[in-house]
Amino acid sequence: RNKKLRSILGELKMTEAVVSPPKYELENPKSVLTVRDDEIKAEKWISPEEKERLDALKAAEDERMRKLRENDSGARALMQMMGGTLKTKKDLSPLEIILEREEWMDMIPLDEMTEEQRAAVAEFERKEKELQEAQDKYRKTLHTELAKLKQEVIDNMSSFDDDLRSLHHKRFQYDTQVYCQELYCVRLQLALVQNQEDSSIKERLTQQQLEKERELDAKEHQLQEFKSKCRRHQESHNAKKEAEHQLITSFRQQREFSNVS
């Protein structure tokens, strides 16, 4: 459509900017490897020898193009015979048709013209009027088509922006779902790691419990032995205490008997 717009603007001889959506560099992955001239801030240094060589090449090319233009008989013939275009009269649009007014029509006054000359002038003016009407009609058609194409371009750009915005929103939705799944995977991984840590801690505590139970059994066995030893000592102590009591009682009885005697 933009090509058609430029073609119509060319036919109407109008200088008007054609709205064209810009192409961003990120749309072309290879652009990251391309360095543009405007990205280089430092001025390129050219040695005097290289500058002379480039000037000589430019001068030789200019001379070659000048000779080609001088010897281009085909271009001159095309300009002379067909007005610089390869189109036939049937292919020309009304705006491209040019009526050549013969010089004698302006040089000879109308009163001095012959009947044939007056008829030729009238025929030329009729054709000129018809051409003017055809050009006006064709120009209106081009303006209508131009406005239609402009609107179509704007509508296409708007539709593209809407589709791109919709895709952008969908991407956000899909990214959200993907990120949620990734979070679930991370939480599941953390749960597995926590389960492994809990299992390791449980195994270690179970081992410690078994060790403490064995230690407890050993201490209970030692406690029973100690209680048994204490009981034996208590019995020995009670027996000695009883024997002492009996000795004291016997000693008192003997003493009382001695006093009575």
C-alpha cells in the first residue's frame, strides 16, 4: 500500500511523507552484530596516501559517468521520441499526457488564419479541454484512492498494534502461569530437601535415642547393683547396731549385778 501511495503522490507531484511503521532493531536478531556509522563517535582517520587514492578513484568514476552520459545515444533517443518514458500512449495516464501546441497557433492571429488552421486550433482546444476534464477526473480519483489507502494504512497499523498488544498481554498471562509452575517446582524441591533433612535429623535422633536407651539400661543396671550394695551395707549396719545394743544391754546387766553383789 505504501508503494501505491508513493506512486499516486508521484503522479500528483505531491511531496508528502508516507506513514511507514518503523522497524525496530530488536526485530532483527542479527542487528546486534551490525555496527552503524552513526554509532561510531570517533572520526575515522584516513592517511594522506589513502585520501589521494580515494580522490583519484572518485575523479575517474565521475569522468567515466560523464562520458557515458555524452555517448548515451539510447537515452537521448528515448527522450526525443518518447518523452523519456517507455510507456506507449495507451499506457499513459491522463496526467502524463502532454499536448504539444504548435508554434504557428500562437504566432498567427486568429483573424488571419485559414479555415483549416482555425479547425486545427478548435480541434486542439477541444482535445485540451477534454484532457483537462480527464485530468481533473483522474486527479479526483487519485485523491480518493490516496485518502482510502492512507486510512487503510492507519487501520492496518492500529490493527497491528491491537494484535501486538493482545499478544503482549497473552505473553504476560503465559509468563505468569510459567512462573507459577516454576514456583511450584521450587517449593516442591524445597519440600523434598526439607523432607531429606527431616529424615536425616530423625535418623540421627533415633540413633541418639538408641544410644541413650542403652546408656539408661547400663545406668539402671549400675543403680540396681548400687541399691543391692546399699542394702547389704544397711543390713550389715543394722546387724552391727543390734549387736552393739545387745552388748550395751549385757554390759548394763553385768554392771547392775556387780553392784548388787
